[in-house]
Amino acid sequence: MKEYDVLTIGEALIDFVPEGDRIPGPYRAVAGGAPNNVACGLGKLGADVALLARVGDDALGRCIIHTAKACGVDVTYVQKDHKRVTTVTIVMPHSEDMCRYAIYRKESADGALAFEEIPQEIFEHAKILHYGSLGMAEKTSNTAMRMAIKKALDNGMVTSLDVNLRPGSWESEEEMSERCMELIQLSNIVKLTKDEAEILRISPRKLAEKEGKIVLVTDGAEAASIYADGFEVSRKPDAVKAVDVTGGGDSFMSAFLYYYTRYADKMERKEFVRTAIAFAVRASSISVQRYGAIDSLPVLSELDVKEVE
């Protein structure tokens, strides 16, 4: 079996992105879903990455598979559901991040992700398993994610979480918080926004110090921070004209994971964190200057790796 740097598991969907500033109006349909975006970001950077997801056996599902494959993602393990449709999201214009998405996924394909359809040996041939919290909001995909994370940990993989709170996708905010805290406990790498840390009442510094995790915190155009091994490194992005922030967080995450797979074992930890955050912030800054999520993700040649080595 092929060796992978990263497996991403979770939602792969179609985003309907408004072309104007009103909900009634023209929209563009583009492939999305945070784990899918991160997989595409890793693929565009040159990582060996596979997507573990479920889409409908329909035109939208085929669009997701085609887009990911074009980015260099191995789509062999994307499940095709013949009974359920592909999940769709309406992106709300001029809304805060957590309320920016109306996600239509009840009884749709990605919530039916089946663990038994994932080849078990794949967890013996990958370094990192990356996921978000949204897969925990549906019963079947919840089970699949829990079993995948357990399998990853049993095989010594690094587990990586992008908290990615979406209150409208849960039965209650209490359930959302409980599931997210469970995932945080199971994850070696945790990425969240400053707002998400406040909602979950998490101190990133304490989480990193007491539990030995690498904690990444982003704050829009403000400084991003990494907490690890008792120290903190922050980096403020260059001032740029942001035209679409949809892919900013996923670009940051994919760039960090790429850098982790290449340099975490080759550099002293503090130096690794210092250069990794510079790399990730640069990727995010490039992404927000372009439209779309996947289309905006940079390729390696744009990031000038030598500058941060």
C-alpha cells in the first residue's frame, strides 16, 4: 500500500458562494468542506495525502472528487453513496465566521461516512490523521470518526484537529462543546480560532503545557500563535487586501501540516515552531487575497521554503 503523509477524514461538500452581498442573487458552486480543503491544500503543496469522505453518487459528488484529484489528492477512499445526496452549504455574505455557513447535511452522504468501508491497513501507512469537529454531529459519521481516531492512535499516528465550530449543525451548543472537548483530548495537534478558544473556555497555553499538545491559534488578520513545549511563538501576517477569507484557516492548517511532515523531526522544536508559523501565515495571507477556498490555496513555489528554513 502507498505511504501517506496525511489522511484527512470528514466532510466533503459543495459550497454555494455568493457573488454579491445579498442572499437572493447569483452564486458560484465550488467544492469545499474543511477536511477536503486541507487535503487539497496539502496536495497542492506536494504532500502525499488521501481523503476519507463520503459523497453522493451525483454531479456534485463527482465535482468534489474531480477537484480533489486535480489538486493531487488520492481519492481512492472517497465513498460514493447511491441513496443519499452530496451535502451543500450556502455561504452567507457579510457574516461572522461561525455563522457564515448554512449547512444542509441532514440525511446527506457525508453524515453517513462508513468506517467499515475504509481499508484498515491504511492506518499503518500514514503519519497524520486530520479531522474537524463537524463529522461528530451526525450519528454514523460520529462512529466512523471515533473508530478512525482510535485506529490512528493504536498505530502511532499523530492526530490533528481543526475545531471549526459550526453551531447550526448541532442539536445544541452544549453537545457541540462536549464533542469538541472529547476530540481535543484525543488530538496531538489542535487548531482553533481565538473566538473558539473563548467559547470552549480553553487556555491554549495551559492546554499545550499540561497535556503536551501543539496548539495553533488564529485570529483573522491579527497575529497567529503556536504553543508547544512551554513556549509561545506568534506571527502577525503582512497587511494585505483580503478579498475572500473562506480558505484562510484551511490554508494555514494545510501549510502547517505539510511543514510538520517535512521538518518536525529534523529541527530543534523551538526553531521548528518559529519557521512553521511563518510558513503557515504566509500561506494563509496568499489565500485570502484570492476568491474561493480550494482555488485560493497556494502551491509550494509561492511560499519560498528556503526563507523559513
